Amino acid sequence: MKNPKKTERKLNNVIDAWKRLDPEAEFAGFTNEAFATKVDPSFATRLKLKEIRLDFAKWLMSRKEADTESMVEYYRLIHGIRCHPDHGDNSPILRACGYVMEMEMESGLVRPSSEEAA
């Protein structure tokens, strides 16, 4: 089926109705318990997916916390490069990291913003 929630609802409905209305009846060679056992992988998979979603959310938060701490160290390092007597604000290392070097700013080099270019 294309709709997992609809599938789950249908399976639960047939098991519950059968159990309430005629638990001793057999249909298509199944008792209620045998049918429930046969379709249990559908429910077990849903439970596993729920656990995975919760774990995924937890790992997203862990990544966010780790990235916050990493960026503190990143800026500490960038400031260390800028303050280093052999490198400073015109360091090729800063340029390679995506920063505009001080001498480029002083050159009058202007890059129009995307709004101005339009």
C-alpha cells in the first residue's frame, strides 16, 4: 500500500474487531493470534522507525552543540592567525579560508551586491 498510516489503521482495526466480536473464529486459515503474529513485522518496523526518528533528532541536537563548540575554537584559531607576527591580516592562510585580506580591502576593490547588479 502507498499509505503506511492507512495500512496500520486497517491492520489494527481487523485485529481489534476480530478479537472483540468473535475471537474464536478462524478466517483464511488464521486464528486471531496467528494473524497478529503474521503481520507483527509491520508493527515492529514502525516501532523501529520511531526509535530511529528519535535517535536522529538526538544526533541533530548533538551535532548542533558540537558545532557551536567547534566554531568557538575556529574563531579562536582565526584570531590567532591574524595576531601571529609572521601572518597577520594579510595571510594567505586567511585568504584560503575565505577571508578578504586587509590589503584587498584597502585597494578599493568593490564587488557589487546581487541587488546592485540586477
